[in-house]
Amino acid sequence: MRLIPRDQEFFNMFAELASRLTATAQLLHELFSDPAQAGQKVAAIKKLEHEADQITHGVIDRINRTFVTPIDREDIHLLASRLDNVIDLIDGTARRVQMFRIEERREPAVELCSILIRMGEAIEGSVRNVKDPKIVVQRSVEVKQLEEQGDAIYHEAMGGLFEGTPDALEVIKWKELYDKIEGALDECEDVANTLDSIALKNG
């Protein structure tokens, strides 16, 4: 029996962050599916991003106040920061859709966001079972496979931007949007790697 109970609330906070990652990915998918809804979707994503920031600050504050943490302090900080980074990237992408006055639906963006949702769901499953290394490793494999699928769609989409005689401004806008989504996919893989490391160390 432990003399000092380890604070388990960190795991609940990670789950809260992961659920907001999946929710913002879903909203971004809806935004690219129907850019006419931009204002409403951007506002909804911003609200969730703000909540995620508050949870992340709460995690950091709790690290400083907790005598014995359930896992390494560095790992707690890294996981919270990386989850928050994905949500920040999703928020940044949504704001650019609005700023660039995007009105056209482009399938690669919708497909990339669909992959982002599935990565979010896999991460959420991993976070909720972080004490079970077998499930975490399984979910991490899923995330890595999805990231590879995303890479293939991203490269094809980037090549497609330069077909024929494209409008230079449209190329600039969409290149930045595809880059941002791909950045979120890469960051999801970093989250999965962090979860792998935590599960293997503490399993």
C-alpha cells in the first residue's frame, strides 16, 4: 500500500483533452465539407481550443502542486502539450479557411480531416486505457497507419495543385491549408509515440 496516494486526476484531464481533439477534428471535417458554414464552425472550434488551453494550464499547475505524480512529470507535461498542439493546429487551420474566404469544397481536405478524426478516436482510446500497454501499442499502430494514408493523400493533393494552369493565389491558399492539416496528422503521431513511451515505462 502506498503511503502517499498518487494523483489520478491527470488521467481524467488527458481524457478531456483527447475528447476535444476528436471534437475539433470532427468540426474541421464539417467545415471543409461545407465551407459556407465557416463562421459557425470556426467559433465552435475556437471554444474547444480555449477549453483545451485551460485544461493544459490546469495540468501544468497540478504538476507543480502534486508531491507524487502517477507517471513522470516530464511525460505528463509532454503528453498534455502535444495533445494541445494538435488542437491548436486544427484551430489555426479553421481560422485560415475563414481568412482565405474559402468557398469551394476540395475532396483531399475532406479526406485528410476524415483521417484526422480516426486518429483522434484512436488517441482517445489509447488515453482512456493508458494503464494497459497492449491497448496503447495497438492504438499507436493504428495512428501510424493512418498517418501513412494521410501522407499519401497529402502528396497527391499537393501535386494536384500544380496541374494545368492553376490560379497562383488558390495554390498558395490551399498549399497552406494542406500543410496545416498534415502538421496536425504528424503531431497526432507524436502523441501516439508519447503514449507508447508512457505505457511501456509504467506498464
